[in-house]
Amino acid sequence: MPRYRLDIEYDGGAYAGWQRQAGQHSVQAAIEQAIFRFCSEEVSLHGAGRTDAGVHALGQVAHVDLARDWPAGKVLNAVNAYLQLAGETVAILSAANVADDFDARFSARRRHYLYRIVNRRAPLALMRHQAWWVSKPLDADRMHDAAQALVGHHDFTTFRSAHCQAKSPVKTLDRLDVARNGDEIEIRATARSFLHNQVRSMVGTLKRVGEGAWSAANVAGALAAADRTACGPVAPPHGLYLVAVDY
């Protein structure tokens, strides 16, 4: 069966997350339904990452097998057309034929996430579902310095959801950078894979550093504790974006 790679963008606000769930509206199910309306095939779409409810994507990647060898451009245009007709906030950015051994999840080498904080006194009118509004002044430089304690190969139990299904809490975090651009603070994280809620947990902890409640030593101590109760509050989902996946 021909296999296709789909690069996908979505606003996650209307969805219960990426993964198909009984009785819930998901990104995966929305695309599968669009594919069914296009070619009358019931398919299983396999994504690179299972983003949570409210989390967005600029570069999610998925693969799907179809019975017929459609031109990739036809798949792109048809699936997008049916997504639009259904009123979904999902777009297929590109479609390409790939080898049978390509797996959107297991072939991935690195995943890149962005977390957006808008740090200003005025509330958000246009981006209230696309960024975390923090009115208290944050020191992005202090946040960046503290973030470096988390970079590397560590037991990330402190920054792991109690519902995480990963076999091990040990991960290698390649990058965790914090930078301010005007009112916006961008936190960028890169790793081969992440634990459930890891990025949002790290962001919530770094926010405490930025507002002066914690020091870099507190962050290092929280990591060393390997205890979920040592983590700062988990940042809300709507500021998080899956930006890209490397293969």
C-alpha cells in the first residue's frame, strides 16, 4: 500500500488533543474523516507526537497508508478541501510519497517545541488562545540561565505528568532557550522525545524564576528531587506549539 507523509498545521483550541478518543473531537479523527470523504477509505493516521487538548502545531508530521496510489498533490488538495468543508482548524501543509519503512513517530530524530508567553499589563484580545498571558514582569535572562540546568541527560520525573505512559523518565534535552522579543517571551525546547507535560511543566517552573520567586538553584534542586510535587505550576496548553520534527 502506498504510504504518504503529511505535514500538518492546526489550532488545537477546538480539539481534545491529537489522538483519537471516543466521544471527543480530535485532530487525528478530523483528518481521518477528511481522508474517508476523499477516497472512501477508513484509515489510521500515525502522528509524530500526541499533543494535548489546546496545544497547537506548526509542523506536526503523520503518515498514512492508502489502498490506491494517488498523486501526492491530489491527496493534499482533496484532504484540505474536506477539512475546510467540515470547518476544521487543520491544514495539510504538504503531502509526499515515502518508503514503507517511514514511520512518523519512530523514525523521528528530534522534535522542536515553542512556548509563547505574552508578558504585558494589558490582557490579550487577539491571541488569548494562542499564548499565555502573564501580567507580572518576567526576567527572560534569568529564566534562560535557570533553564540550562535542565539541558542534558536527566531523570525528568519532576517534570512528568502522573498520567505519563513512557517506560522511563530519563530523557536527553538538547535545548531549552528563553528569549524576549518585545512583549513576547519565547521558550524553545528540542529533544528526541518528551515526557507527557514535560515542556509545560518546565515552562511553569521557569515562569517562577522569571517573576523572582525561584532561583536557578531551585530549578536544579527540583530536577534532582525526581518528585512531581517539586515542580512549579504546569503552564496552560494554549501557549505550546509543536514546531517541527526532524528525520
